[in-house]
Amino acid sequence: MLWVDKHRPKTLAQLTYHPVVNSHLLSLSSNPLSLPHLLFYGPPGSGKRTRISCLLRSIFGAGSDRLRLDKRTFTTPTNRNVDVNMVCSNYHIEMSPGDAGLDDRYVVQEVIKEMAANRSLSAGSFNNNGTKSGKVEFKVVVLVEVERLSKQAQAALRRTMEKYAGGCRLILCCNNQSKVIDPVRSRCLGIRVPAPSYDDICDVLRTISRKEHVTIPDELVVSTARESSRNLRRALLMLECSRVAAGDLVLKSDQPVQKTDWEQYIIQLAADITKEQSPQRLLTSREKLYELLINCIPASIIMKTLCLELMKNLDDSLKHEVIDAAAFYEHRIALGSKEIFHLEAFLAKYMSIYKRYLNEMFA
């Protein structure tokens, strides 16, 4: 089991950083009968889903941890079958409705209706000491990556969450709440989970290294935290990769921080197009972009990482042009359906800018 899963906190009391958010969740779990719909938002790796699972455990007890993977098939009004993977317990269901594509509106409505109809299950609310405090007769639907839902699905979600509020509570999770429509946000209690500070990440890394009996110098802890971009999940994965690469329980201060394969792939791609600007290089780059997309790397992440790598090789006079082009094509990615077109167009724009700069410099 990966360290990020093995050492994930199970209860609200085990959560370390963001004490204000943790105390807010404790107060919500103390009176679950008045629990409103919730909207957790914050950057990736900040601990949103961990806090959601701890909140569910505080309300329903250890039964919310007995998870099973369920694959459901929904039939749309047009007789089209849509398969959606869900993580379920007896008290809640977790899913990413954006995986349904254009049929996400129907999937969201059907899941909430079904959960509200099956609310006869009597579950106990649990205090912090583990004793039952009351009776909870609602179930919880956890929707992750809500920003991926279409506008039609979000409008349907607004109507459905009003109609079935008596037997079903919704917990929405997203990275950017600006992509969630105002009517949905206004019906939820917003809980912002900011990214952990570098000191928070260093404390977690030291704690887990002690539990795993790994000796890690402070220099490597700090460099790992800095390379993680304040993403705790990424920092833990990088620490475990460093442990595997060292092959020993004692790590060295000069040991390089391990990066993921897709990041190395993008770094190599940025170096190639900076070295040569030609139609042949653009055609080769298209194959690498396809490889990244096939391996489920989001186009927005590819754009951001690629832009940051390209900026390292640029003169200050060109950086604003490249950033402007990256912002333009990232917006096009959100509007369009073929991500490869806009990623390739960004590379072509960068080649044009950089080639013009080289010609002017050596003219």
C-alpha cells in the first residue's frame, strides 16, 4: 500500500494542519441532523477528500470505511447506456459524474433520486469518543470534480438537491469553485481547504518517515516540500519514490528529488522544441502530446507544466507573450472538445515566437 493511503487520517482528531477548518467540521459533525449541503474547494493535494471521509466517519461511524467498488449502468431517455464507477458504503456513495460526459445531467438526477428513496436505513451519529449520539436517517452523495459537470447538469443538480434535501445530503468537491454555477454554490455551505504551507508538509513528511523507520535529512525534507508545489499527496509520493530509489532506510541530503515520468516527459518535450523549431519537430511533438493524453494527464496540467518549463529558457521580453498564448489556448481547451488541437496550436505559437526572437537576435 502506498504511504499516501496507508497513513491517511481516519478521524477528524487525527487531522493536523488547518485547525480552523478541522474545528468547523467537528462542530458540523456534532449535530448531523442539521447538516447542510457542503461544497469543499481548494487546490489539489490540500486534503479535501480526506476531510470528507473523516467527516463521514464522524457521522456514521466505522461503517463508512467499509467501501466497495460498484459499476452502475444507466439508460438515458434516448436508450443509450452509460457506465459509471462508484465507491459505495451502506451510508454514502462517491462518484465523479463528469465521467458520464454529455449524459452527466441524467446520471446526477438518477443517483440522487435513488439515494433519497432508500433512506430507510437507520444509522447512528457518533460522538468524538465513538459513542452513538442519535439517529441519522439520510444518506450522503459525494460528487467529486464538480467543475467538470456541464452547465445543464449543474442546473439539474440545483433542482434535484432542493427536491430531495430531506433524505439526501450532497457533499460537493472541486478544485475551483468559480466553475460551479452560483445557484449551486448558494445552496451549499462553502468550506475552503487551502494548500498546506511548506512547514506543514515538512512536519507530515517527518512524521511519516518516523512511522516507516526511514531516516531522512532536513535538507531532503525541505527540497521535497519545495518541489511538491504545496501538494501534500505529491510530496508523499515523491518521498516514497526517494526511499525506493535509495534502496535503504537512510536517505542522503544530496539525493535528488524524484519526479514523475510524465513530468520528465514534458521537460524533454520542452527541451526539444526549444532546440529546433520546424514542422517536423511539431509533428513529433504531436505524438508526445497524444502519449500524455492517452495516459490520462489532464490537458490543463500539460499546458501549465509545459509553459513553466518553456519559461526557463526564455528572455524576459518574451515571457509575457508565451504566458498570453498559454492563457488563450487553455481557455480554448475549456471551450472545445479536441484538446490535442489547442495544445499543438500552443506549441506552434511558441515556436513562432521563439524563432522570431532568434532571427532578430542574430540578424
